[in-house]
Amino acid sequence: MRNKERLLFLMLAGVVTLWGLNVVMVKYLTMFPPMYVAAIRMTIAGIILAPIIYQYRKNLRVGTTNWILLAGVGASSIALHQITLATGVQYTSAGNASLILGLNPLATALLAMLLLGEGMSWRKGLGIAVGFAGVLIVVISQHGGIHMNGWGDAIMFFSMLMYVTGGLLIRKLALRGVPVLLITVMSQWFGVFFLWISALMIQPASYYIGLEVTPFQWLVILASAVLSTAIGSVGWNYGIRQLGASRTAMFLNGMPLASLLFAALFLGEQLQLVHLLALLMIVGGVYLGSRNQAKPSPVPTVVPSDLTTKA
């Protein structure tokens, strides 16, 4: 494995670790309306990423098709994912939610194969199975079992599909020559726009302005927005650009375990020896599924006809 690819894998592991920490931070912020927290977090992240627009100002004339795809990323993996995630966890158990979100690598691999032509090798299939088994162990050991919860599980499944859809659209935009950083910031602002529309449909602006937020709560919101959302999104989208949607998605198997470790550290939740087994299975699954047996095809350097500037 080349050194550059090792560094890429370490970066993605770091992103997933930040997202695992983010679950704990969002859980801490449950005293506020979920839509409010999501909209504030995404807005702060959008502001942090905004200077990127100036850097790529000559690349903004990307054509109508790519603008639609960018809006699609914002609507699916940011706005709809956040909305359905916040709604779904109210009607199902945390264990079911973690398990359903753990289907992301499998759903990504299947849809990437069908829609983007990415290959499905036996190694990738085995990696998905082993990693998902590790997620299953984490969920069952933490919550004692899996019980179907009707609409709550269905909403969580839709939330997972929305995140997968966004990842596939990011990969498609990258293949069309749109810079990864530009994809990240523009899709972020589309997501912010859709989230605030949804939040204001639920409650008027005066309601959110009247909420009292302590300095420490603002610090948690800021850390979530900057570390997990802004920095995490840049790293994740770069991973999709370099490895493809299905190989990058393998790393998401580590997020439930990272959440469990941070919950033990900051919230005093119990850790068991079985979690070490789950860790080994998840790491093994990521290793198997993320390795590429054949050299990936290079990203086209020819700019499509609807792009007016070179990426």
C-alpha cells in the first residue's frame, strides 16, 4: 500500500473519529430543538468554509447540471439527512438507529456499482460483511438486542439513504471535474438554506432567538460545527474524490464504536471486552473493503462541455 494511500486512510479514520465524538456532542445538546441545533451547526460550518468560495471564484461557472447536482448534495446528505435523523431517533431506539446507519457501506457499494460503475470484488463484499458484523456486536452489547420499531426504523433507513445519495452525487461531481473543496462549501450552503427553511416552518424566528444558550453550550456547538462538520466534510469529500464512494464508506463502520468510546470517556457509559472484538472486526472489515486490487481509473482531466472553466 502506498504511503499516500496510508495517509488517506488515517485521515478518513480521523474524520470518522470526529463524527463519533460529534454524536456525543449532539446528544449533550438535546435540551434544544434538533432542527435548531442542526441549522446552527451547519451555518457555522458554512461560515468557516466560506473563504473557499473566493479561492475558487473562477470555477463558479460550472454549468446548470453541476449546480443541480450541488443542490442535490445539500438537499440529500445535509438537509434531509439531518432532518430525518433528528426525527427518526425520536421513534426508534439508539441501537436500531446505529445499526441502520451501519448499512451505509453496503448501500453505498451496491448503488455505486449500479449507478457509477464502481466494481464489487469479493474482498469488498467480505469487508462490508465483517465490518457490519462488528457494528452489530456493538449495538447488541450496548442495547441488549434489536427490536423493530416501525416508522422510526423506516425514517432512519431513509436518513441513511439520503447520506448515501449525497456521497454518490459528490463522486459524480468530482468525476465531472468540479473541485472537491468547491463541492464541499457550495453543498454546505445549499444544505444551510434548506435547513433554515425547514426550521422556520416548524417555529418562528422569534422562538429560536429567545432560546438561552450558555457559553459552554456555544463552545460545544462551535466544536461540533468546526471539527466534525467543516473539517470532517472536507476530509470526507476528499476521500470520496480519491477512493470512490464505496471504498470511502467502509470507514463509517467505525463511527458507532467511536461514539461508544467517547460516551464512556465523557458520559461514563460502560465498556466491555466484547467491544475490543468489535473494534478488531471493524478495523479488519475496513482493511479488506478499502484495499483496491486493481489500480483505480484516473479521474478524467478533460472538462465536460457544460463546464466553462477548468477544475
